[in-house]
Amino acid sequence: MKKLLLAVVLVAVGLLIYRQVTRKSLPSLSSSEGVRIISLSPTLTEVLFELGEGERIVGVTNYCTFPLEARAKAKVGDLVNPDLERIAQLQPTIIFAEQWSSTKIVSRLRNLGLKVTEVPSPRSIEEIYRLIESVGEQVGKAGRAREIVSDMSARILAVKEKAARFEHHPTIYIEIDIPSWSVGRASYTHEAVTLCGARNLLEDVDKPALLVSQEIIIQRNPEVILSFEASAEQIRKRPGWGVISAVQRGWIIDHFNRDLLSRGNFRLVQGMEDFQSRLESLLKKKARSSP
């Protein structure tokens, strides 16, 4: 009986020691002690900061500029051309990356013995919600993630309700990059602009992004142009663009923070609110000029 009791005690002690050693060697992401995060995506970096994980981030990409605290973090290149030596030096507990089929970097990082969590790149607002919730669960902040999604959902509903009151929903050419890169219907940027009250000029194209010919843009004759890169003056000077309704009316929205509508995270709703405000101003001008 005494031998059996001694054996039980020794097993219990052994399990306790094992658990303590495991906690030290493999820190839980729900505890800040010992956790070191690297983000290989500006979108994910912003989500991690919004979740309250800023202090645990030790490395980010060269393109991670928001919030300001992200600029002070060590730079590790990007998902296409990462600095593997720098990443290894930072000794990350976990690396977050967006899931892109065009790169094999994640497998190389895993071959180095590093833990990498891939998050699917969102193509819709619903997928953005899932991205935020997924990252929140990974870092032990599921509750905070649900709060962020709930706030987004409520604000987007308000945007949608305002758009429903617009008397006119103009066609819009969305230029995400020059010379003429735009978005089709398989993107959250398309969905966001549509919910704001405009109709994407390329809504019939089932792609997230595409290079569209200038002839097609002129032929389809958008009523509004939203450009992330070119100024209104530059657009007006483009050969042949003088016949476009948006150019003739001056309905060109430029100097717009591209990150707000081109990164699939919680800041998209701010981009929607900003864009809708400028779109509404154009529509009010039209109403005032109508007889």
C-alpha cells in the first residue's frame, strides 16, 4: 500500500515538473511572458496592434506603417522577400502571415523550425471578420476580436442605410494603382464602395484586381473616379479622358488614404465612412445644380 502511494506521489510530482518546464519552453500566447510575434503582413500587423498585442510584436514588414508604434519595430523585409537571418535572430514564438499561393516562404520558415500561422487573405467583408476573429483566437484575445467585429458591423450597417437614401448611385472607376489597375467584384474594396452607394464600373469582372485598358474605361464612361495614386489634375491631362463624365463634371476623388480601402482589416470601415462622405458631397452638388 505504501509503495502504491509513493508511486502515485512520484507520478504527480513528475507531471507538475513537466507542466512547469513546458510552460517555460513553449509559452502560451494568452500569457505575455516570453511571447515574441513577427508579422509578415501590414493587414495583420494592424489587427495585432488593435487586439492589444503591440508590446509582444518584435518584427514587422517594411510596409507596416500603422500605427506609429509599428514603425519602431525591427524590419524583416516582407512575405515575398523576407530577411530570414533577421527573423531567426529575433527568435519569434510565432509568425503571422497572409496565405498567398504566389510565395513559398512559409514552408521555408517552417523548415527552419519556426512556427508560422497562415491566415487566408480576405476577399469580402465577412472574410475580414473571420480574419480578425481567427487572429484574436490565436493570441488569446477572442473577446476583444468580437468587440472589433461588432463595432465594424454596426458602423457598416449605418453606411449601408445612408446609401439606401441616396437618390442616385453613380458608376465609379476605382483606380488602385497606375496606369489603370482596378478591382473586380471578387474584392472587399468593391464590396465596400458598393455598400457606400456607388456602382463599380467593373462589377461584371469576377476578379479581385485587374489591369484594365484605358479604352474600356473611356467606353464605359464612369460618373465618378476614385484614385489612390493619381491627382485629379493628372487624370484630367490623360489623353482621351476629357470625354469621360467624371472628368467633365470634376467628380474625381483623389488624395485618399489608400490603406483604408486596400487593407482587409478593421480600418476598412473608416475608409468607407470617408469615401461615402466625399461621394455624398458630389451628389449634393448635383442636386443643387439640378433645375
